[in-house]
Amino acid sequence: MAVEKTATLSQKISRRKSSERTLRLTEIFYSIQGESSYIGRPCIFIRTTGCDLRCSWCDTEYAFYGGKKWRFEDILAFIQQWPCKLVELTGGEPLLQKALPEFAALLLQNGYTVLVETGGHRDISVLDPRVIKIMDVKCPGSGEADKNYWPNLQHLEPKDQVKFVVRDRTDFDWALKVIDQYRLSEGPELLFSPVWGELDYEALAEWILQSGIQARLQIQLHKIIWGPDRKGV
Ligand code: SF4
């Protein structure tokens, strides 16, 4: 009898834990990856709700508030409708949610390649080393450069990516100094992206070529395909 009671209690605890394993999400969708070295590939996007930064050029303000709680198992079941094993956890700021590292690990267990796109101001060492981190370093033009969490840079590997969103030449020169100071050329892939509608691709392309930096010029392909205001793509 005592054993039965214990088993029941443990089942209840297990059930409660399972139901507590949730993420607050703004949207889940299947599209073409518009950024990073995975650009052009079909990808499932899971967008978490909430961000503690306010970048001047943010294009996902609709993810700051609201959202809906999703249980891990419901997310897994939902994304199985698509013939794709590449998933990006994005936001908002995904690492604001305590359960996110556990969910990323669950995706890995289920055979997914997992990208986590983060603003770079929260500790990335909480993520499974197999997760591919796409981490912003916020330039001065974002208004949030003082929030960069510099110890993150030591956790990046060659498979990971560092993204500089560049508003102007001041941002570009600042990024070059950061790359030099932290020897980033020897580590993760470097991405340079112009602030949409403010800096044209050609100017940034010229700066990259002139500087000799071995970085990837990144365009937001999804905005070129579907337009800058379309959500869920
Ligand atoms: S970190 Fe991302 S979601 Fe948050 S304000 Fe900056 S661009 Fe927007």
C-alpha cells in the first residue's frame, strides 16, 4: 500500500513537472531562413515572447508582450507537421525564458539542428554545446551597446555566429575594434547586417571589402522575398 501511495505521489509530481515545462511564445512558423550561414534553407521558427532590450531598429516589437504559454510536448507535436529538421529559437529574447535551455536540449534529442538567436546580453553558457548560437553584439547605433555581456564571447565555437547590425560607419568601425580586441576572427563566423532601410547593402559591402575582414554580408532574405512588414515568414 505504501509503495502504491509513493508511486502515485511520484506520478503526480512527474505530471506536474511536465505541465510546468512551458515556453511563452508569440508565434511558430515554417519559412525560409533569412539570415546567418543557414540563409535560404527551410527552417521552423519558434518565436518567444518578451525582450528586456529596446534596440532602436528592432523589427519584432510585436513580440515584446502577450504571447501564449505552450507546453513542450505541444510544441514538439506542432512542429512535426513540417518536413524540416532545422529549428530556430528566436524572439524577443529567447534566453529570458528559464525553460529554454531544457527545450533546446529536447529538440536536439529529437534529432533537430537547433539555432538560438540571442541579443547577446544574457549568459549563453546555459545552452547545450551542440546548440548553434547566433549572437548579436549590439553596436552603438542600437542604443543598447552597454548591455553586451562580454563573457559570452568565450563560449563561442567555430560553428557559432556573431552578428553586428550596422547602422552607419561609426558602428562598422566599432565592430572592427571589437573583433580585433576579442580576436573574433579566429573563432565564430562573423556576420554584418545593415539596419534595414537605413544603410544600403552596397555601402556595407564596400566597407567589408576595404577592411579585409573575413565576414559574411548578411541580408534579410525573408524581407526581400515577402516585404519588410509581413509577420510569420
Ligand atoms: S534584442 Fe532583438 S527583440 Fe530585443 S529589442 Fe533588440 S532587436 Fe528587438
